[in-house]
Amino acid sequence: MDFTRITEEKIRKAYEEEKFENLPGFGKPLPKDPLSGVPEELRMAYHILQNAGFSPEEANLKKELMIIEDLIKQSENELEKEGLEKKLSEKLLTYNRLLSKKRIKTNSAIFKNYREKIEKKLFD
């Protein structure tokens, strides 16, 4: 069966019978795609993440958190570590606020502890 042909026929018939004219937004331009600035090959991934409840802001914050944590591990200067830990705390608060707006419960200490245990098993 050729579903494409059948679908197009039904749409054409409905259009000829003017069944689309009473729809909301008829004759108006389509709303701008919020992902129009994303490269074509990445759009599907962004749509999947968006449908799953993730946001680019959330992903960027998570990336920043990981970078800061790595810097803390590599730093030998105590003053620098304190500054990075303060920055990490601020980012964690922002990240947790973002997740709480979505009503996702977080406990960063548990996740951090769990990640450290995994890293210890993998790298030691």
C-alpha cells in the first residue's frame, strides 16, 4: 500500500472541501522554530532532549560543573581551590534551582558521592 499517496489524496480532498479554513491560525505564518539556529544534523537530538525535559541551559550548567570539579582536582593552590569550590557551590545552586522549576528532585551530594565511587573503581 502506498500510504503517502493515500495521505496526499485525503489532504487534497479536505482542502478542496475547505475543511482547513476554520482551523485556528489559518492563513497565518507558522511560528518560528526555536531550534532554527541549531545545525540541521543536530536538530533531531535537540528535539529528543527537549521532549525528555532537558534544556540547553541545563546541559551547559552540567558541563560547567564538570569542568570546575576537574579544575579543583587538578589545582594545587589552596586559595584557588577555595575560589573554585565557591564557584562550584554557586553553579550547583543554579543547577538545582533550574531542576526544581521542572519539579525534579535533586540531591547533589548523593550524585557527587556516587560519581566519586564510580571514578574510584574505574581509575584506581
